[in-house]
Amino acid sequence: PLKAPFLIFVSCLPGIEPLLLEEVQYLQSQWGQFSTISKTKQKASAVPGGIKLVIPTISHLHILHLYLGTASHIYLRLNDDAIDGVPPLFRALGFPELKRKLKYLMISQQWEKLLDMPSSKHDALIEEENLPWELQVHVTTSKSKLIHTKAVEERVRQTIGDVLGINGLLKNESEKSEGVRDGNEIQDSRPIVRLFLRIDRDVVQLSLDTSSSSAAIPLHMRGYRTNPFKAPLREDLAFALLLAGGLKPRWNLQPLLQSLMPSHYVNNT
């Protein structure tokens, strides 16, 4: 449903943006021959809180997840003014305008395919608990007419439910069942779809957290440890110290790229 290229924002701890940029630039140098994006357009840039870059395929997003050591989260921008092909940012001064423009964005990007919606019989509404994923909406506002983040979240959920035909999507985590079964809290094990909506001076930007999880944990807590222990440093900060001390990335991505890239990328190299 989303068309290439893709605009990505990689977040990190404050102050280590130059080190994250070094990592990203190394990965870009490795996948350069497999990219149809010019070097000018694919040039990554550091901004407060992280790195912005353009990638040619979703497979390149997988590579960022696998190899970035100083990254916290990786967000896919659903609208932005930075590159052609991505829907532009939009202004919303009230809830009706927000819902109308969000609905237009969802329809134009075919969110039913983006979010892998299950099919329903006779256009019946799909119950929220029957979805293969769980929606979380995180809203921030700054110097805008819409300042009530909870009210914004409710309108966003309502619009998504209306467009995709989902019943019960208005309920957030605190409103869902807090029942207890055999003394234990009932846990939802479905994958998380975390949508970020940022309103700055009435301008709305939406992002999808591609590294999402139920607790919004950063990438350095990927859950691969079987016997975890308390560490004196976060892993991403420790990796940043190694980079600052002179460690250079030396990953050989060519075998991985050849297996991930579509055949037309490989045949053109």
C-alpha cells in the first residue's frame, strides 16, 4: 500500500546523534549498489533526537533494525514534506478537520492493507478483539489549537475504526478489561501497532513505530536474552562509548542484501 521510497526517522538517546549518523552512513555505503535512490536523496541527516533518512525498500528497514547499535526506535513517516511520494503534512485547527484529513490520508494509503485487516462477511464490523494486532495511539501536541491529547487520541481511534470497519477500537489500554484470572492479570499477546501523532503549531504528522512492542521498549531490549542480569550501562549507550573510542562498523552486508533485495536490484548491479 505504501510506495517507495520511504522516509525513516531513527531515534536515539540525546547527544549521541553523530554516532548514530556514523552507523547509518556506513550501512548506506554497504547497500549503495542495491539502491535506486541517488546519493543526494539518500543522504542521512542528524536532527535533535535522531536521524532522518530515505530508504528504497522495506528490506532496508529490516537491515536498520538488525545492525544499528545506538538506535532506540525506528519510525516510518506516513506523511511529511521532505520527499516526493510521501503525503504532505496537514493542518488541523479542530476535531472535524483532523478527522476529515486523517480519513483522506488513510484511504489514499490503503490502511486496510498496511495494517493487514482480516476479511469480514457481508461488510460486517470486525470486533477489536478479533484483530490480529492491537492498536496503541500516542499523541503529543505543542502550541496548537488541539491541546487535549486524550481527546485527540479518541478522535483518531474513532476515525480508524470508522474507515476500517472496526467495532470497539475506542477503548484504550486503561479502559479494557482489568479482570483477573487465577490471580494473574489477563495479558494481550497480539503484536502491537503503535501509531504516533504529533501536532506542532497545528501541523499534523503521523508515524508508525516499526520497532513497537507492548511496553514501548527500545531496540536494545530486543528480548533475546534467556538469563538477563542488571547491567551498569544500557547497551546502546555502551555501544556509543565504543564508537566514541574509535570502534568502526565492519559489517559485511553483501550476502544479506543479495538474499533480501528483489531480483531486479541484484540483476542491475
